[in-house]
Amino acid sequence: MQSCDIAIIGGGMVGAAAAALLAQQGREVVLVEAELPAPFAAEQPFDLRVSAISAASVALLEQAGGWAHTRAMRACPYRALETWEWEGFTTRFHADELGLPQLGYIVENRLVQLGLLAALEQHPHVRTLTPARLARLEQEPQGVTLTLTDGTQLSARWVLACDGAESVTRQLAGIGVSRFEYRQHCMLINIDTDAAQQDITWQQFTPSGPRAFLPLSGQHGSLVWYDSPARIRALMALEPAALEREIRAAFPSRLGGFRVTGRGSFPLVRRHANRYHAGRVVLLGDAAHTINPLAGQGVNLGFRDVACWCELLQKAGEKWHDAALAGRYERRRRPDNQLMQSGMDLFYASFSNRLGPLPVLRNLGLGLADRAGPLKALALRYALGL
Ligand SMILES: Cc1cc2nc3c(=O)[nH]c(=O)nc-3n(C[C@H](O)[C@H](O)[C@H](O)COP(=O)(O)OP(=O)(O)OC[C@H]3O[C@@H](n4cnc5c(N)ncnc54)[C@H](O)[C@@H]3O)c2cc1C
């Protein structure tokens, strides 16, 4: 039986960040990861799974020691963000409005994870067990006993479930989840662009769903196409030349010339765990909540969970294993995650609706939002976690 202070199940972006920050506090951490990501090579094509990482998340990754490694691989800073439905009614945010060098970075999920895992290698307080999966979990008053699929047994004072949306740890802890399937899928398309390196991300709302562009390093980008499941299935089946024709017809002309280099699709599902903890098992990141990716907030909320849990443990000092901390964590994080989920749903519902005066009202709203001065800066600060 191995023992540790904190066992973390899942070494994705959220679990690896939590491991690094808790090890910095001197906690003995065991990280259990099912499958390590492939190492980075500069000639690799861009992954499809990319995230807009906010300024606050970059600060957390820097503190965890992972960001310098990730930045040395590849990450694309973006300074502006534009969203509109009708031309002329655009809301535009710029880093200059907050006096920031950039609003954040577009970066491949795998490279954030690899950067953090590289940082963990230097921590004497972290052991990584991989490939390994959780098979059984037994709660005791002072801790949890875990059994992995290879028979390894582990005892820990806290278990952090960071094993993603379909978290096995959450299920083994007996925590249910409320789930809502949007009637839309989302297609991710990697492209090479004729335009030079860009530092703006934009999103246009259309009657069948948003179309977004995220810049990647060099002359590359990621397109996000939200549409009905049937339409996305049909697009996925097209030859590259036919898909490019469809993209040209569906995306705004500012996209310019491009070639498709990769594609994949995902169903859109909102999930929220009924509780964020059971006994000494605590949920973080996608294990606790998933959100419509419309505003690129998913992992940024996960990093806020990490920051909150680490702060609670640090402030607790010698009482870091006090069972009451889990309740305090939930009281702080649930309202924030709920607010962002509901905000995205309101936005999504409003832009999906073509009835009566709504299209006019929402476009006026976007136009007005652009001139809202301090309110606009406040909204931007909230989205960036500042
Ligand atoms: C289309 C799309 C676009 C998105 N865009 C953005 C964006 O722009 N910005 C943003 O902030 N977020 C975005 N997100 C959300 C973001 O991708 C997720 O929030 C993020 O990946 C969650 O990280 P995580 O570490 O919690 O979970 P995951 O990334 O799912 O990592 C879980 C880890 O646990 C491991 N694991 C799983 N089960 C076990 C087990 N039983 N035992 C051991 N290990 C296990 C897995 O191998 C994995 O490494 C997007 C999501 C989608 C679907």
C-alpha cells in the first residue's frame, strides 16, 4: 500500500496544474494518468483540440511552472476579440482597453498538459503513475483507499477527481450529474491561411449556429463551425475540396484564402455535478462541469477550481486535511461555474432565436455593448478571470 497526502486522478490540464501547485505547498502528491500525451515535435501538424487560455489562466500556469515549457513549444497570443451577427453591429474587445499585452493565448490542449508534466518532473513531491486507471475507491473517516486497475493500492487524505467529463472517480464516489445535450454539434477544422500570422479571434452568429476563427502560430488557424448534428455529419463526410467550398460559403469573407489540414467533430453537452465532493473526494475541472464552448471558458473555469482548492489548503495550514474544506470549496466554486454556464446558455438561446424583434434587439445589444465603456471593460475582466 502506497500512501500520499493527495491523490489526483487524471493528469490532463486541470489535474497536472493541481499536482504542481499542491507539490509546491509541500504536499506529497500521486498523479494517476491513464495515458500520457505524445511528446512534442516542431514539425507535427497542429492538434484539433485547442483552447483559448485567458490571462488569469496563463498566470496560474506560470505559477505552476508549466507555461515556459508550453510557450517554448508553440502558443499563439491574441490581442483582440470580435463578435457580431449583422455587419456593422460588432462588439470588439482589445487588450489595450485593459492595458494588457494580450488577452490570452490559443494553444493546443496537449501542449499545456506537456508543459505541466515537464514541470512535475522537477518536483520531488510528485509521483506519476502511468499508464494507470482507477478501479475502486473506499471512503474512510480520515482518507480514501484507492485500487488501480493493475492492483496497485494507494491511501490518500484527499482524492481530486480531474478525470474529465465522463469521470469514473465521480461515479465511484456516487456523485450524479445533470446533463443537457444542445441540439448542435461543433466541427473543428484546422487550416493553413494565406493571411500572415493573426492576433485576433472572431465569431459570427448565423441562424444555424456560430462560426469562429482562432489564430494559431504562423499561417495557421482553427475554425469552429456549430450546426445541427446532421449538417456536421454531412460536412465531416466531404472531400477536402468540397469542404473548402462549403466553408467559403458559410464563413465571412475576412477569412481569406485557406486550405483544410484537419477536422473533427464533437457533440455539445452541458454537465454539472450534483455535488462537488463526497467525503474526501473533490471534483475539479470537467469532472465537475462542462460548458458550451461558445466563449472558450471550459478549462479556464477548471483552472479557477484549481486556484480555489490550492488557496483553501494553503490557508488552512496544519488543518489542510480538515473535511470541512470540501464544503467551503463547493460554496465558492459552484456559483461562479453556474453563472458562466447560465450566461453562455442565455447567449446561445438568444442567438438561436429568430422570432419577432429578437434579432434586431440582440444586434442593437451587440452594437451598444461595444460603446458600453466601463461595463464592457468589466465584462472583459470577468471573462479573462481578472
Ligand atoms: C470543441 C471544444 C472546444 C473547447 N474550447 C475551449 C476553449 O477555447 N477554452 C477553454 O477554456 N476550454 C475549451 N474547451 C473545454 C476544455 O477542452 C476542457 O474544459 C478541458 O479539456 C478540461 O480539462 P480537464 O483536465 O478537466 O479534463 P480532460 O482534458 O478531459 O483530462 C482528463 C484526463 O484524465 C485522464 N483520465 C480519464 N479517465 C481516467 C481514469 N479513470 N484514470 C486515470 N486517468 C484518467 C485522461 O487521460 C486525461 O488526461 C473546449 C471543449 C470542446 C469540446
